[in-house]
Amino acid sequence: MVEGHPVVVQRVVVAAWVEIATARLGGALRLSTALRSLLTDGRGVVVGVVADGPEGPLSISADAVVLATGGFGASRELLQRYVTPYADSLWARNSGFVTGDGLTAATAVGAAPSDGGFASFYGHCLPARPARFTREELLHLTQQYGPIGVALNVRGERYTDEGETRMEETMCVDTSRQPDARAFYVVDHRTYQDYLDPMGPFVSQGVDKIALASEAGGVVLVADDLGDLTDQMASLGVPAERARRTLETYNNAAAVGKAHCLDVPKSHFATPLSSSPYYAVMVQAGVTATYGGLKVNPNAQVIARTGYPIPGLYAAGIDVGNVNNRRYAGAWSLGLVFGRIAGQQAARRALASKRS
Ligand SMILES: Cc1cc2nc3c(=O)[nH]c(=O)nc-3n(C[C@H](O)[C@H](O)[C@H](O)COP(=O)(O)OP(=O)(O)OC[C@H]3O[C@@H](n4cnc5c(N)ncnc54)[C@H](O)[C@@H]3O)c2cc1C
């Protein structure tokens, strides 16, 4: 019920808005109709869209267009171009429909990409394949205890500051750039038990993520000592000796409070792996929402590569780029803030056009 509550609220709110926009104000809601491109007049003013509807392609004229297609978190091609060569291995931790259509359509009429954010995204690691799960199970299977563990790539090396953020999202971005977008999250028994305390400071605490990973068919290794754990990793292609040395180096530094001085530092939550049994969960990065997008001004107007706003074109939500960059400040907020502004601006423009 707690998990479902926000979804119920969202549906009720959206249904109310649709009712107001259509029945009361005379608007039209077109379902199963995908934006393909933007229509412009001879002066570069956006005057509508071309879309693919159930009956085929159609053109829709408009005084203003607001792009809110949710970024490109489900586009293998764009993720490969901007984020990681291992885009094919990423999990889509999103609806699967967010394929960068707003960005593509806008840049085709001269819009500027945001100044930053493209190399990063908001996401979390999930159990690596062969694990299988449904979209509804994504949230529970998210391996958010990562920051209190140690991450090794398949070369047996640490590659990320696990403690950079409490939310695990920066670990996930770094994991997306490791071979096959995979890694092992290693924890000891004490850390595992700590995470099962629902009152702790980490996201989703109290949920036994490791057991859920195992139930989903993921790879979960358990051993009484770190040597045995890394030997088990060898069967998955990890050089066992290097992995063991990496964990030893980490443990030695953490034991004297110097993990932040390692070549790959661990800046927070750096405790040695010291209580058996030890666990290693093979994870694979998952993309929820992208950070790169369109460049907008405070009026949510999309900016052209010339530096001027494109008349008639606005963006909201994840289509707005560079609000988040590497660290995550929120995703819904981009819809709430820019959606409100873009809606007001677009309505003002449409009213002005009717009056003139
Ligand atoms: C499990 C999970 C947990 C999350 N938790 C949080 C959280 O706690 N806090 C938070 O801030 N965010 C959270 N998020 C992220 C947040 O839900 C999304 O980033 C947010 O919904 C993005 O809003 P949006 O309106 O920009 O895009 P979306 O909500 O993705 O909406 C975009 C819409 O555009 C449609 N679309 C795409 N292409 C086209 C096209 N060509 N034509 C027409 N329509 C198109 C899509 O089908 C979709 O309906 C979470 C996401 C997930 C998956």
C-alpha cells in the first residue's frame, strides 16, 4: 500500500487534469500518438508537430509545443553515444518508452543540447543477468546497499568511490562504464545485518536485497573468508588473485581510517570487510532517467544553437538537461517545476496568438 500510494495519487491527479483540459476547456487527448518531428514556419517558429497516430501519420498545428518525452533512458543508441560503450548491457530501469524523441525532434530544428549532464544519468544497479524480473519488481531489486560495501569490476579492481553518495547512483554510473556494465558488490555479514535494520540511514533499508537478488536468479556468492569468495569469482572470469589483493588493500586502509587516501578512494562508510560470511552480488547498471537534454531558459523556452529561444517551443521534465549532473537532486521535480512554467508560458503564448 505504501509503495502503491504515490502511483494512485498520480493517476487521480492526471485524470483530473485531463478532465479539465478536455471536457471543460475543449482540448483533445490523443493516446497512442507519438511525436516524430516538429513543424516550423519559414522563420524558425515552431507551429506544430508531426506524429504517428493509430490511423497513421498526422500533422497537428499548435501555437506552442511543450516537449516532455522523458529523456533518452531507453535509447540504446543515445546511451551508447553519450554514456557508455556497454549500453547494450544496461537494464532499462524506466518505462521503456523514453527513447529521446523530444531531444531528437528539437535538435533537428536547431535546438541546443544542454551544456552538461550527457555523460551521466540517474540509475541504480540491479542483479546482473541471468537474473530475471518484471518492471514491478525493479524497486525492490535495486541494490542500494552498495555504498556500505566494496565494488569490484570483472577485472578484480575497485573502480568507484562507493561512498561518494548515500543513494548508490554515482556507483551505478561508474558501473555502467565497466566491462559489460557489471560489477560485484561485496559486503560482510555485519554490514548485511546493518542494512536489514529499517531505521538505518540508507535508502530501502530493511529489505533483504541480497535474498531477492538470489530469488530472481542473480549470482550471489557466499563464503566464510575473502579468499574463498574471490576463488568463487574466478568461475565468472574474475582474476581471483587480483580481486583478493584489491580487497586486502582496501581492508588494510579502512582498518586505519585511510580508505579515502587509496588510488580509488572510499570517502565515506569505509569499514573493513571483517565479519564472516562474506557476500558478493553480481550487479549490472540500470538507467532510470538521463541528465543530458535540451538547453532551456528560466521560462522553459528551448534555446537554439544560436543562443536565442526558439519561438513556440518549451520543454519540461527529464527532457530539460543539466539540472542534475552526476549527483542526483531529483527527477519528478523537473516535471513539477518546468512543467508548471512551460504550461503557463505556452498558455500565455496561445492566448496572445488568439487575441492578435
Ligand atoms: C522505480 C522508480 C522509482 C523512482 N523514484 C523516484 C523518486 O523517488 N523521486 C523522483 O524524483 N523520481 C523518481 N523516479 C524517476 C521519475 O519517475 C522519472 O524521472 C519521471 O517520471 C520523469 O518525468 P517526465 O515527465 O520527464 O517523464 P516520464 O514520466 O517518463 O513521461 C514521459 C512520457 O512521454 C512519453 N513519450 C515518450 N516518447 C514520446 C513520443 N515520441 N510521443 C509522445 N509521447 C512520448 C512516454 O511514454 C511517457 O509517458 C523513479 C523512477 C522509477 C522507475
